[in-house]
Amino acid sequence: MNKQEMIYQVVSAIPHGMVCSYGEVAKRAGLPGYARYVGHTMKNLPKGSRIPWHRVVNSQGKISFPFGSDSFIKQQEALRSEGILVNKGKVSMTKYFWRL
């Protein structure tokens, strides 16, 4: 399995209504220190992918897209549709972080 497939596998396992950070996805994929690579991989998902990319946020629980951008709004709406409270582009990692 290549790096991208390992990342896809971890992100696909994030439960509905939960989030994970880029760094934690990298760690769980066996790629510690590859948080930016996880972001790059999520940004370049194959067209029509069903991988729940919107469940990945930065380590502070913030949406990483520029505030108010189309991508920011799309991610915020997707998170809210799963019952995740998003306030000013941030989610509570205490409440919504995916723990194993």
C-alpha cells in the first residue's frame, strides 16, 4: 500500500460526527511528521472520491481553508451536516476529536 492509500484508509475510518487532525491522520497512517502531506493528499483527492476529507482539520480544530472561501464554506457545511458545531471556523477537539 502506498502513502496515499494509507492516508485514504485512515480518513475513511473517521466516524461520522468526528474529526481528526492532519498530524494525527499521518501518525495513524504510519507516517509521523507527514501532516502537510496529508493536507496535500486531501487537496488532490480523485474526482468523485467519497473519502470524508471534510473531517480533517488542523491541530487546533480549525478549518485550514481561508475564512469565507468556497472551500471553507463547503467544509463547514459538511461538518455541520454531521452535527459538529463549528464556531468561527473552529471545532472543539475535546468534544469531536476521534479517539481510538
